[in-house]
Amino acid sequence: MKQFIGCDAHKKFSVFASMDERGEYGRTIRVSHDRKQFREFLQELPAGSEIALETSGCYYWIVDEMQAAGHQPRLAHALTAKRRMEGRHKNDERDARGLAMLLRNGTLPAVWIPPAEVRDQREMLRWRMFLSHTRTGIKNRVHAVLQRYNVSIDYADLFGDSGRCELVLRLSELPAYSGESVQEQLETVDWLETQIAECERRMETMLYPSVERSVLDTLPCVGKVLSWVLTLEIGDVRRFRGPGHLASYAGTVPTDDSSAENKGQDRCAYHCNEYLNWAYVEAANLISIQRKRWEGRHVTTLYERVKKSTKMHGKATTAVARHLAEASYWMLTRQEPYREPRKQRQALSSTHG
């Protein structure tokens, strides 16, 4: 009789529970994450078993071990899976049984499992993004110290060659320890710049030229780094049912907030791919800054139209980000570069004008 298996994974152990075709639960087993013991347990399961587990910080190696043992892992969206499980109480056994039940019933909120190579490549790219965000945070700290002591340096880029020289010369205007902290922060920025450059050098070797990268590189204000992010985070575009699904996955679609006669929209869902969301919003912000360069283009008119009607920069950039996400779907599906939406088409979404 076919078995449906649920796996509630933790840092040091996993709890497995099974359910047969009649809906009867089997014995619950706790398995240590010692590689040898884990592999021995997987070998004892029926060949080609379907095993449901939730998205978590340790699922990478577990999925690899299951696939190596000849099983079929099914990754479930953790939040949605919890909502679909019965009962309000929670423990390891209930979670494992709940996953097995959802797998048997065909209601498991399954998500895409990226190939091992893509997961590995994403780690280097996300490390580069972390370094960049850290660098921005340190630069903001330096600006804050100068502001607290009313030290004004009239350069557009304080960390450029000219601005940096002026800053070093005027460190004496700060109290002793504040000046020392700024000097150390400048040294940290230099170290981060070196690490980011090294990271990009590795990615140039790691991410061989691809049609997907070349296509996405034609999006407005999307360059080398953003095309890397979009390519790796989108993965196989065929896993999305349509452009709206990709836009929602990227967190650029406002949630519906309607009741009776009151109809409206709430903010975009925060349960999304944060890296993909960052990339699209970053491109949208660059478009808003470089509107003169893109004058007359759809992305510019879309931004200005939404900004004028809502008086909010955030909503305007989100609308542009949604357009870029929807456009990405069609570009990758058709393997075609970005082109302006046709004006005569009916306005069904931000993509269509």
C-alpha cells in the first residue's frame, strides 16, 4: 500500500510520519541529522517515496539526501501548510502528520525546488547583496555622525575621491572618539568594496552567458547585477502560471481588501521572494531618478501617472516594479528582449499600459 510521508525538519533532527491510502497514520519516528543515520533511515523507506517537508533554513541538504536515496521530496510553503493543517495545537508529531495528510489529500502547497547548482549560485549572489547592504548602512552611519556635529561637506558623493579627501581633512572637527569611529568606518567601507569586487569577479566566472540573462538585461535600468539576481531568483519561468503569478511571487501585487460594498487594496504581501522584490523595486527607483533619460517610455509615463494620482512615490515605484515583473514573464517565455507595450491593447494591467 502506498505511503505518504511527512517530514518536520529541525536543526538537529527530523520527525517523520506516514499515512496510507486509507488515511491511517503509521508510527512517528524521530531521526537524528547525523548523515550516516539519516541515510540509513531513508534507505529503509519504500523506494521512490513522496516526502513532504516545509521550507526552512536546513532543507537544502535534506532534499539532496532524499533525491540521492531515490525518493521524491515535495517542498511545501510553510505558512500556507500550517493554515491548512487541522487543529490549533502544534508539536513535531502533529506537524509531520499534517504534512503527510496534505500530501495524501493533494492539498500540499508545493513550491519549486531549485536545482542544486542554482541553490549554490544563489548563495554567492546573496552574499554580494548582503555586502552591498552593509556598505550602505555604514555610509549612512558616517552621514549621521557628520549631521550630529553639523559638519557639512558639499559633495554629491561623500565617498568619491574628492569627497573622501575633504572628509579626511575635516575629521578634526569631530570629537576624538567620533572621529576615530568615522575613520574605522571608512576603512570598513574600503574592505567591503574589495570584497564586493572579488565577489563580482567570481560571479562572472560562475554565471556563464545565458539567453535568460541577455533577455532580462534589456529591461529598463536593469544592468549586470540586477540581471544576475532576476535570472537566479526566477529560475525556470515555466513554473509560474502567468505574468500575474510571477509579479505576486516578487511581492509587487497589492493584496485585495474588500468587504461588502467597501472595495480597496492593501499593501503588497510581505511573504514573497525578498531578493526578487528588491531587484524589481531597485530598477523602478532608478527609472524614477532617470526619468529624463526614459522620457516618453512606458515605464516613465506609468510612474508619473501613478505618482500624480496617489501622491506617493512608493506606490508609483511598485506599479513600475509590477510592470517589470510581468514583462519578465513574457520576455523569458518568448525569449524576446523588452519592448514597449502596444498602445492599442486594452489596459488589463500595468504591463499593458
